[in-house]
Amino acid sequence: MEEDGLDIFDVEHALLTGSIIGRQTDRQSKERKSLIRGRSADDTRELVVVVRVGPTDLLVILTVYAD
């Protein structure tokens, strides 16, 4: 996030207003991940947020990058 000049508000906005563009399964751990494409908080950049559901059913953010 820091390298792309993003903050938590950008991630939150992308998650709340974006859509799922893909799902992946990790080869080793078999964990399912979802890729969500959304916009930054100031609506100037497109982001991809990679998430999974943790063992306590909370969303875990794995990585974020500007697309």
C-alpha cells in the first residue's frame, strides 16, 4: 500500500464499492482468496484488494495494489 501511496481509506472504499473479479485457491494451503477491484477514496485510481475469510469469519486483507 505504502509503495503505491494508498491508505486504509482507499482500501475501505475499494472494498465497499468494488466487485469481485476473481477467486483463487492457494496451492499449498488450499485457502480460497478473492480479488476485488474498486476505486480509491478520491476516485482517481483503480485498486485490486486480495482478501480471504479468516478462521473467525473476519475478512483478512492479504495485499492491495494499484491496477
